Amino acid sequence: MRRLAILLVSIVIAAMVLFLLLRLLPGDPANALVSVGADAAQIEAARRQVGSDLALSEQFVQFVSSLARLDLGNSFVSHTPVLPEIAKRLAVTVPLTLISFFIAIIIALPLGIISAVKSERWYGWLISVVSQLGIAVPVFWIGILLVTVFAVNLRLFPSGGFPSRGWLRPEAAIDSLVLPVVTISIVMSASLIRYVRSAAQDVLGSDYLRTARALGASFPEALVRHGIRNGSVPVISIIGIELASTLLGAVVVERVFSLPGLGSMLLLGIEQRDYPSVQGVLFISTLLVLLVGFAADITQRLIDPRLRDRAAGSST
């Protein structure tokens, strides 16, 4: 309950910060509605239409009341509600992020453990080196390389875009996400391998693992029964951060592959000075990041009873 209260307070603070930062940007939102040669009367009418003629406190009250009604406003450019458009874009961004996330975990967990357990072998050293290279390579370069090889040369997958009917054409939708998913999975798994390797090395040098071995357990049995659960606690925190950063960083991948996700909507809103679209995308993205952090924190407490006991002790 305390962690849930912190989440709610964080959402309120994030909304306040987002509102203030957007209002501190130079220019007026009404500029998106008027042409270059607009006169003073037209500019004033546009300001009344978007609400920028009101005091900052009145604008904030309207912003909060709209959020309470789950209303993110209407686009200045298309005049359509922002929330349904964000929901439509999430149908691309969320599957892209989650599929990449699960593939990266499937790759990183075994390779990270092997890299730690077999650090003196050549393949353990090779996994560590390759993961370090994967962190150093920019994600957009990997995407361009995959497009060149698998789309342009081999013609196995489309180079970009998403079917106009979306997931109503599942085969075409999956084909369009293959290269973006592989791109994100490579970068994310390379980063996660390093963290899993570090956590596994801490487990290998722990007293409880040596005690289990001394009591007759084999190394694989001791590692599975005692090591993985203890080592997963810090890894879960890192996984939550990686998932949140991947969700925010999908804007680059969506740009490379021309995907109609949240990233492309954000960039288009910035180019057109469409404040409601920019504000809506940033708020929903922040909300998703906070929810991911909340889920990671709760998962840690479910796995490690020491965190629950510590929380119970502090509350008493």
C-alpha cells in the first residue's frame, strides 16, 4: 500500500512537471493554428481556442480536470481526440517493446550465467566481449544494417512500414515487426548479459552457495535452488529499468523502420507544435515507465522475503 501511494504521488508530480516544462518552451501553442501572415485578431482568436490566453493556474486546473476525466484533449492539427490516437499507436509500440523484451531475457539469462560460470573458458570470455560490443553499437546502426541485409539484399522482410489494417492482418503485422524486434533485442540482450553476469559472479562467491556445496549439493543444484533466486533480485531492478528505457527509446527504432508508434506521433507533434499530442504522448509514456517500476518493485518483494521484512519493520 505504501508503494502504491508512492506511485500515485509520482504520477501527480510527473503531471505537474510535464505541464510546467511544456509551458516554459518558447512560442505559443496557438501558432500551430495560424498562418505566417496572421493578424493580431486571428492570433488572439487562436489563443482563446487553445486556452493559452488564460492564466497559468487556470490552464493547470483545466489540465488536471481533463486528466481526471481521462481526456487528453484534441489535436490542434487533426482536431481528433488524442487518447484514441495514442491507443492506436500503442498497438504498435507495446508489442514491439514486449516481444523484444522477452526475447532479450531468453537470450541474456543463460548467456550471462554461462559467461560468469565459465569465465575462464574461451566461450565465456567471448560472450563478455560480444556483449560489450553490443552495448557500444548504436541501435539505429544495427537497424540500418539489418534492413540492408535482410530487406534490401535478401528481400526476406519489409524494410519498414506497418499494414494499414494493423493487427487485422496478423501475418503482415508480424513480418513488419521482425527486423525492429531483432534490432531492439540485440541491444537489450547485450546490456542485460553484463548485469546477469555481474549478479551471477556475486552468487558464485557467496557463503550460502559454498555452504550448500559443503552439505552435499552439486554445483548445478546449489546454483538453481539458492543462487538464481538470490541473484535475480538486483537483475529484476535492472530489467525494469531496461524495459522502461526501451519503451522510451523505441522512438529511434520506429523512425528507422517507419513504424506508426508513439515515437513517430511524438516527433510529428513536435514538428507541428501540436501541444496536446506531445503532452499526451509524454504523459502516457511517463505513466507506463512508472507502472513498470512499480511492477519491478513488487516482484522484488515477492521473490526476496528480506525486503518484505524490512518494509514491515520500518512501518512498525
